[in-house]
Amino acid sequence: MTEAFLSVRNLRVSYQVGRNFVHAVDGASFDIPKGSITGLVGESGCGKTTVARALTRVIADNATISGGQILFNGKDLARIPEKEMNALRWRDIAFIPQSAMNSLDPVYTVEYQLGEVLRRRGGMSRAQARKRSEELFDMVGIDPGRLTDYPHQFSGGMRQRVAIALALALDPKLIIADEPVTALDVIVQRQILDQLKELQTRLGLSVILVTHDISVVAYICDRTVVMYAGKVAESGSMQAALTAPSHPYTMGLRNAFPDLQGAASGVLTPIEGAPPNLANPPTGCRFKPRCPFALDLCGSEPPVVDVAPGHPVLCHRASESAALRIEAAKTETWMARA
Amino acid sequence: MNIATRKTDVLVSVHDARLHYRVGGAFAAMRGKSTVVKAVDGVTFDIRRGESVGLLGESGCGKTSMGRLLLKLEETTGGSIHFDGEELGKVQRKGLKTFRSRAQLIFQNPFDAINPRFSIRATLSEPLENAGIPRGEREGRIIKALELVRLPEPAQFLDRYPHQLSGGQLQRVVMARALILQPEFVVADEPVSMLDVSVRAGVLNVFRDVRDRLGLTAIYISHDLALVRYVCERTIVMYLGRIMEDGPTEDIVHQPLHPYTKALVAAVPVPNPDQSHDPLPIGRGAPDPRNPPSGCVFRDRCPSAHARCAAEVPQPRQVGTRTVACHLF
Amino acid sequence: MPEIAIPKSTISKTAGIRRPHIVVRIFQALKLPVNDPFAVAGLVIYLVFVVAAVFADQIATHDPTEILYTPSYDLAADLRPGQDGFLMGTTSLGRDIFSQLVYGSRSALLIGVTAAFMVALIGSIIGLVAGYFGRWVDAVLMRLADIAFGIPFLPFVIVLAAFLQPSIWNVVIAMALVLWRDTARVIRSQVLTLRTRGYVEAARVAGSSDFKIILRHIAPNILPLSFLYGSIAIGWAILTEASISFLGFGDPDSISWGYMLQDAFASQALAKQAYYWFVPPGVCIILVVSAGFFITAVMKTSFSRS
């Protein structure tokens, strides 16, 4: 099914910092197809976590959704009343926060915390909740005997599994996971990703995975949304974004990443400079100050160009992307600006 | 620094080094709960001058503790570490001062490694001041060090404070501080893990470049084999305080021998769509430093564990270019 | 990793080139909130009493210990406020209450500030040393703190006063000997977290001595905390002095608010309904002590926020 399951249109989220407004997300648009894993990638401060949180409307006190739409099941999540949104959370859309440790209360057993969700929000009886908890633990690969343990008795990876179980409690259709494996060691990371993929296929879930790591995207995602400085630089299938990136930022990101499968003599190429300060973003294309292909026209707002069906790119030079890709593969291209 | 005039080829020699902590207090001991954590447990290796060695392992494997032992930020509770022929345990006062200027640390978190109240000038002056460099010479040395780490127009940074710099710039300042006294030996503890992907490569390139230019001997501590491979020709794989495998990085990447290394190499994520999704050759669970298994510490997760692994600690054995601690070899 | 990295520099830059006034900068350095009504009220009260203490000679209408006579050469005892030109009346011995009050603020200030200084100084040094060096140094110093916690404070001051000459300094000595424990504990715990900061280790690797590290990298960070505990000690010192004097262990030669209360009590103020004997010193004690606590309470919340 290619029909969009969740559709974000021109989303804007602003933070109030003192007397200034910072647009952490400034006009993001993308679609999430049903039954897929979408990777939301970008560097710190690019707005990926803000987007993820805006989708569940669990945002900071000083933040507001200042524009755009979040279309889900015929409703605009950016506008529906809080009560209606609250009914959707957990039942339809579940959120796995960045640190599983913080999402679990250290003074209660895991069973109690799962039961709380199942009984309060799912309306289950004590016995039903118990049965469901065991089922959930089984699903995420933890011995149900450990239900009566406290969060501190679990290792980091186990806690992440508990967090996944908690998110799955009420059979949501969409799971949003914020950097679910970032704090974990590579082996545990791989095992958790495998688990997530297996559950996603088995339960037909849609998953949005927020990450800074393109190799995580490469491992489990079907689609990619690349964000830079509050805007979506490009979005499309994972294959296309990684093997044929069309935005210079994505090309640069690919070059900067070490690849264990690549040649030993390979040189990593950084993108010089740092992401812009969102309190005072550059006019026109926000990647312009770091982009080796920037032209004068990049000083004006870049257009969204579909380089292929379902592969929009926010770049003035998107039509030349095939040629730019060849240039971008050379280290000298990126060094020239340093 | 004239390397040729040195007597021996080995700069750092670690022999059966141990770092055991006592955790919990007298009460835990009375209740019979194991109270000794063996952060480093019988580690032996040599580092030759000019060599770059990666210390690879998961969190809790003892790699950071090992790095701290090498810099005498922690004292060994057993075994010995020699730096240029001198035993670190016996280095005191004046000797320690000299050692501090010869061996340096590059920190993991640049946002934490520089005092937020100090300007960049004050930050870089501190080691110079301690080494007794006269006031007049300091500024020149500072500028030189900042140029070395490729901070453009270094003079403009001198009076700035850490919060005015980006992560990549800060990490270069941290490197400049480590290099300003022209050390021979540098331990880098996950120097890019706190940085954004797009700037990591820049810092890594500076590290490689400076190391080659100054002929540094370097230890690079990381959990990421891909990064270790980028900067080190040799890799030491640690697990629960012990060395599992030690050898040329390329050999380890392409043909890991130890079952743990095999799992580790297979688990490293790669930024390519076509990659193996096979289950890892390793059991679930996590290493518990407070309660390691008997014999081989990896046996509870090892797919090829057999009876001997529980009974006997595997001793490191030479296998081709490598040293492996496993009963399979 | 902070999700939204907004360099502080760009925000504060809009404030322009003008540096804030020196007083404001001192307040900021000590984390004193200038915009909180309670803190401002506290500071104003302090200011009034400091002025009274400093200019006591000019403000007081009489010598506070002098036995006074009315213009008709009668002993000026038990005079009501305003009577015969005595602003707040006189005591049963014929001393001027207003002048006693003014000079009382001088002893209060003297005791408060010296005690605060001693407590903050001793507590900070012990806290720094214990927290930084750890191991047996920490163990010894913290066991000493435990012992200090076991000493009942008021009886200790009384016993001390019995051993030494009765003097207002007994309170200061007692506080220095006992109350450093609170400051030391809090500062120690702060140092324990500071010690793990990367830049402290970096200074070690850079070859800095322990003394230099404490002085340059750690002490500046705990200064506001020392100040906080010092200001708490001001209130405690004044209260303690008042209690001691009231119990009759105070210095009979110096005028303090506690002495005034004791004098009122001994002269059967309640039976004589001479409220003007004990209300003014009582109010002064309450004002100064609560002003101190207003300021410290606001400081504490601004700490926990930062």
C-alpha cells in the first residue's frame, strides 16, 4: 500500500527562548506509508526529535506547533482537542523516548508499570493485564518471570526491550522511537534492531525511527527523511537516499561516515563548518554556508523538486543531482571551502 | 623529538596489569555479596614507538580504565606498567611532572573537558604554566598548537569562552591542549562520540594528521571498530577486563578469530543498504562486571563454549599475526 | 547531547555592549535574584540594620548603658515611649530603649557576620578538602562532622560560656566549632560531582597541582554555596546569641537584643505589661532573621534551578 498513513504538511514548531522565537521545525513535509519503517535522520539540533514529539503533541512547555498539518486517519493531529489527542496516544500512536531508563519509574516493578497502562488506558482487568504483560514480555524476548523485577535490575538493552513492550501494550498502529539504540553497545544495538524489525513485520506496524546514525537507517529502514536545520532536505526510499543521495547534505553525510565494508585506504570527508543557529538562520538555503555546490541563487528559498516519484529534494540544483553526486564523491570538492 | 636515539623500540609495556575495585561497603561483604569488580584483570601488551593501537570493547569492558592506568590517573592494584623503561607505580613528584608532559589524554566530551569559566587562552595556558614556560612565549605556543589542529585564524579564538564554540571546534581545542607540550604518547578516549557525524571526520582527520606529523604513539579507545580501523593499524579487543584478541586491525576486520570478536565485527552497522541481517553469533544478555563467569569470561554468551571454558581461564596464544585468548586456538 | 543547540552568545549579544552595573554584577555572581520581591525585601531590611549598626553613635540618642535621669532629676525608669523625650521609653534601670536597640543591631551584625564568615570559611575548606581528596581524608573529616552533628548546640554554647568569660564571642566560637558541619557536608557533595568533571581531570593531566586545581577549578564553583550557608549562619548566630543572653549566659557589658529580652524578663515585663520592653528587640530579631531566610530561600531555589 503506497497510500500515506500519516502525512505531515508544512509543520512548524517554535520554541520561545527569552523574547525570541526559534523555529526548531520550519516547514517539514513528509509521508509515512503504512507498514514501513521510516528513518528520521539528522544532526543534533536539526529538529528531528521535535518533529517526533510534535506528532504525539508531547512537546516542551515553551514550544508550540505554530503551523502546518499532521494528517492521521482523517484527523489533523495539530488541531484536534487535547482530550481527543490523549485518546489516540498509546492506543494508536506510541512513543518510545530516548532514554528507556527515564521512562521507567525506579520505585515500581515493571509489571506494575505495564499493568497501570493496560488497566487505566486499556480498560483491562487485573487478570487480563497480567496475561497481556506476559505476552508482551514474550514478544520482546524477555523471560516473563522477570516482570516482578525493578527497572534497575535490567541491563541497558533489557530496559530498551521493556520500553518497547510498554509502547506495544495497547496494540498501536504507529510507533515513534527516539534514538532507541543510541546509548547501547553495538551488539545489543543490533539485537534490539532485529527485534524491532521482527515485531514490525509480524504486527504490521508503522515505525518512525529518529536517529543520527545513517547505518541504523541502512540496517532496518524502508524509507528515509533527512532533516537539516529545521527543514526536510530530502525524503524517499532508503535505497535511494543512501545509494543515490540527491541533496548535497546527504551526499556529505555519506562521505563522513566510516564504512567497515569499504576499502581500508578510504578517507573520510567532513562537512566543514557547523549547522546554523536556528535563532538566526541564513536566508535562502540553510545548507548554503557549508555546501560546496552553492551558487548565488542559493541565497533565495530553495524549491522542493521531485527527482523521482516520491523522492522530493529541497535544493536549487536538484535537477543536476546525478552530476553533483560524482563531484561529491571526491574529497577535494569538500576541502575547497575549508 | 628524535626517535632514533632511543634505546628500545617499546614505549609502553603493560605486564599482567590489574585494577580491582571494592564496591559496596563492609555490610555488602558481610552478606557475602561479591564486592570486587575487576575492571582490568591481567592485561599484558607492549606498544612500540610510533604505533597506533585501538582499545576496542563494549561499555564495562575496562578499556577506559586501561587508558587511565596508562596515564597514571589510576594506580594498578597488581602487575606493572612501564613507560619508556620506568615503572609508573614508582614515578613520583618530579618524575610525575615530566611524565605528565610526555603522556597526554584527549577527552571524550569536549563540552565537559574545558572549564566553562576559562577562556581558550586560559585553558591552553594552564599546561604551559605548569611546565614553567615563560609568560612571553606562551601566546606563540598557543597559536601554534591551534594551527596544528587546523583551527582557522586561531587568534580570534583566544578570548572566546567554550559556549561560544561548536563541538568540533571545542574538540580541536581539547586536542591542542593535549599536544601543546609536545607529548610522545597520547591516549584518546572516544574523542568523537559526542560529536555530530558531519564534523567527526574532520576531528579524526586532524588526529591522524597530527599523529603522523609528530610521530606520536597513540592509544585510541572506542567501541566502534569502524572508527578504530580509520585511525589504528593495531587493535586490542577487550571483554570484561581481559584481552580477547590483539593484532593488526585489517586482519581483525576481515578475519576475526575469537568468537567475541566475530560477533563484534558482525554487529558493526554499515551505511550500506545491502548488508547481512543474519542473527549475531552471540548469546543474549550483557556482561556483568560484578559477577563474571568462571574460566573464560565470555563463555556464557559464546556459541562455541565447551566444558574446558568453564574450568580454565584461556591464556593468550600466538596465532599467526595475532594473540588470541580462547581455548579454540 | 542537547537537541536544540542555541549558543548563549547570540542571545545575550542583543543586550548590547553595556555591561551591567557593578552591584548587579555582584548580585549575579552570588546568584542573588534581584527581581524577587522577597529577596528585595530581605535586602532592604538588612540594609536598614547595617546602617543602624554602622552609624549607631550618630543615631542613638543616649549611651545605651547609662542610667538616665529625667529633667526633674528623677531616675528615668519605667518610662513609656515618648515620655520625657525618650523615643521608645526606658528600662526599669533607667536606660534608653531606642539607643539599646540601635546598639543591639551593632552586636547582632558583628556576631552575625563574623559567625557567618567563620562557618563559611571552615565549612568550605573542610568540604573542599574532604570532597577533593576523598579516601581516608574524607573519612576522617566526615566522621568529625558526624560528631559535630551529635553535639547539642545550645547546651554546648552554655558550657563554653561557663568555661570562658561570658562574651558575645562565645557564640561565634561555638558556631565555628559546631556549625561548619552543615556547610562542609553540602560543599563536599558538590565537590564530589565537580571532581568528576572532565576539566578537573584535564587540569590533572595538564600537570596542575591539587592546590591549584582546587583553587582555580573547584572553589569558584562552590563560592555561591559558601555564601548561601554563610548567610544562613547569620540568622542562626543572631538567634543563638539572643537565646544565650536570654538564658542569662550572655555578656553583661554589651548590649544586644537578647540582653534586652533578658532584662525585660528579669524586670517582670509581663506583670508590668511593659510590652515596649520586649516587643522592639523581639521584632528586630524576627525581622533580621527572617530577612536572612528570605534571601537564602530565594537563593536556594535559584540554585536548584541552575
